[in-house]
Amino acid sequence: MDVSQHTAYRADYEWAIELNRLSLTLLGVWPENHETKQKKLMSDIRVIISFNLLTWICLIPSLHSLLKIYDDIMSTIDNLQYTLPLLMAMIKLFIIWQKKYDILPILNMIKDDWLRPKTSEERNIMIKQARIARLLTIFGCFMMLLSAIFALVLPLFGISMRYRTNRTDPDKSLPLQTHYIYDKDKSPFFEITYVLQCIAVTLIGVMYSCTDSFLSLLVFHVCGQLVNLKERLIDLDKFQDFRNALSYNIRDHMRLIRSINIIDNVFTIMLLGALLYFGILFAFYGFLFGTMFSQGRNLSVTRLTFILIVSLNTFMHMFLYCVLGEILFAQCEAVYHAAYEYKWYTLEPKKARNILMIMIRANKPLYLTAGKLFPMTMAMFCNLLKTSGGYISVLLAHRE
């Protein structure tokens, strides 16, 4: 491989990971090889500062406020639409922080895959998969930016996105429903608290969206490699040295299986938390919309738009998890069918026995799972919507 080709491959690699690396480096959780103690300390300090800011400025005051208004269902929903994403974002950041060196082998694999010699078809497949992951990252950032503008900027002009009552907002209104031990309505405490909440909400958006984008980067890269593996198996008889080509494909398949298992081990608890979080929030949003349309609640168009954006954002993230799991499962199945449909029965017994190794390994389904219990598939997503819909009916019946 000449220098110009290596430079082109390096540019492809930097393009594929740059957005995820930028966002996770900002949070202090991007894994790196041979990280110095000083750099690791600075990264850990960024994470610790973020956790403390979110805990003392948002989480504890939000839970304190929740304890004071739990008997008002509308105020409770208004509180939980911020508190639950806050908890979920902190869980995501903590998991990536604790598991970042477990992910490092996959990032090294991604780098090696981009930099090694490959055919133009393989490169095009990898670029296609990386482009999808990149577009998802950009879309996620856009949705978070839009939500932040509604939640943080519009209240400066007197347009509140919250359900306000005398119990939650006796005087001035902050972006989040919180209760502090000091009088937040006095200046300059109100201004300082407002700025800190703005910083915290921005951090929540980055944590919430970028960890999911990172998951999509890993999964789509593995899917691209599975597609390349499938194509090589289909064209196996075109290789001059059948034995070496088959041996390479078997090793590549085992490598991808290990990568999928690592991804599942790292993200499985996060996906379980997302499953519970989405089920609760989806039921509450369904109740909220049902109440608004049945009772004609006085609701501004701006707040209705904000609730629609936030609920759509929550829905899309859960949908993304299940789509990633479904695509990964489909690509693993495609490898199995490629090996099965190959005319292995015409080969010599030793060669046929070797290709059966891929079939046996590919026959076992590979999923992303939530807590090692629930496979993340579209069928599971539909069941989750059905279950949450049942709770919406219960809440609406209880209201009546």
C-alpha cells in the first residue's frame, strides 16, 4: 500500500469517528491507547465535575420538588419529563466511563479495518455504514439543540415550557422544576441558578445523545464488516488459495462475534435502563396528551410543540436501540445464509468441514440485549409500545 492510499484510508477513518471522538472527549470518556496519567486525570476530573454539577444543581433539587408535588399528576409528569432523562443521561455517562477501556479493543479494530488494504467495494460498504452513523449523530445533536432552545432560551422571553402552579413556581420560573434550600427568587441567586441549570441541561443533552450515537457507530461498523464477510463468502471460489481465504474469513467471523459480545456486555445495563425509562415516560406522555385533548387543558402552542419534540426525541432513541439490534441480527443471519448457500457439499471433505465452522457459529443468534434478558428487536419495541399503551389506559381511567 503506497503512501497516498494510506493517507486516503487515514482520512476515511478520521471522518468516520470525528464527531463521536469530539463529543466523548468533551465529556472525558473517549478511550485512548497509551493514555498518560495526567491526561487520564484530566478526563476523570471532567466526568466528576459533570456528575457533581448534575447531582447538586438538578437531580437532588428535582427529587426534592417531586416529593412536594407527587399528589398532582400533571406537576409530577412535568417533573419526570426532566428528571428521568437526567437520570438516564447520568447512567449512560457512568457506564461509558467505567467501561471505556473495555471498548478500546473495538476502537482499535475499527482503526485497523479502516487502515488496512481493501477493495473498493469493501471501502464503499464501510463508508455507507459510517455515513449512516454520522447522520444519526448529526440528527441527534440537532434534536437536542432544538429541545435546549425551547427549554432554556424561550423562558428568557417569558415563554415557559413547563406546567406551572403556585406550588412549583410561586414567583420566578426556572427551566427545571426544582426546589432549593435557599431562596432562588432573590437576585443574584436566581440568575446564577438559571445559568447553572442551562449548563447542566446542555450537558444532559450531550450525554444522552452522544452515548447513543457512539453505540450506533460501533454497531454500524460491525454490520459493515459482516456485509464484507458475507460478500467474501459468496465469492469464496474466486480466491486462488481457497484454504487461506477460508481461514481468513473464519478468523474474521470470530473477531466480529467477540466484538458483538463486547458491545452487548458494555451497553446491556444501559439498554435495560432505557427500556424501563421509555416505558414510564411513554405512558406519562400518553396520559398527558389524552388529558389535554379530552379536557381541553389551557396549553400554549409553544409548549405543545416542545412536548411533541421531547416525546418524539425519546421515541426515536428507543426506536434506534431496537433498529440497531434488528440490523445486527439481520446481518448475522445473512452471514449464515451465505455460508449455507455456498456449494460446500461439492468440496473435499476437509474443506467442507472447515466451512461448516462458520455455519455452526453463525447459526447462533447474536443480539443486543437489555440486561441480558430482552433482545433489542422491532418485535420487542412493538411489545413495549403495547404494554405502555395499556398503562396509559389505566392512568386515564384513574383520572376519571
